[in-house]
Amino acid sequence: MNRKSKQRIIVINLLLFALLFGLVSLNKEFLRPLYSSTPIIKVLIGSFPNFIAAYIISLAFMNVVVIREPKYGRLIVYLSSFLVFAILTIEEFKPIWGASTHYDSFDIFASGLGSLLAILTFELVVLKRKTK
């Protein structure tokens, strides 16, 4: 892999993690206090960090696969997305980093949805590349 590809992977992943931090902070500081009185929105904004974490962390793995194009790229994306989901699920049952304070099945569902969306995003990128 050449130097330019390495730099591209690093820059994109740094931007993804900055986006993750920004969206989680926006949710925590502005959206939760503003909309916490509406029950359905409270559930959605409460599970949003899990969804966005699963999606963006899985995209970081996808980024490497799309740029490097390894032989088993699809398998890497699928397994890494599943691993992200598994770690976030374990975090929900037994807090590892202190992000979760209590069990919430909606958070597990949101993590699964985020991982699935990352896989679908990968498939869309692959499909677009094939049509070019």
C-alpha cells in the first residue's frame, strides 16, 4: 500500500471519529434536554449514540477495505460490523467503558441497525464502483 492510500485512510477515519464525537455531543448537550419530554423521541435520542457509534465505527473498517481492496474485503466488512455490534451489546449488559449506565433493549436494536446500515452502505459503494 502506498503512502497516499495510508494517509487517505487515516484522514477519513479521523474525520469519521470527529463526526462520531460531534454527533454524540450534539445529542447529549442539545437534543436530549430539548426533546426529553416526548416519549417516542426520548427513546430515539436515547438510542442514537449506539446507532451512530455502530455505524461510524463500522464505516471506519469499511473505509480501509474500500481503499485497499483486499481479497476478502466483504468478509472483513461483515465480520467487523458484527464485532462492533457484539462489543456494543456486551457494553449494554456489562458496562466496560462506562458509556452505558443501565440495560436498554432499544440500544441493542439501535446498535444492530447501525451495523446493518454500514453493511448496506458498503454494498452500495461496491455496486456503484462496479457500474463505473
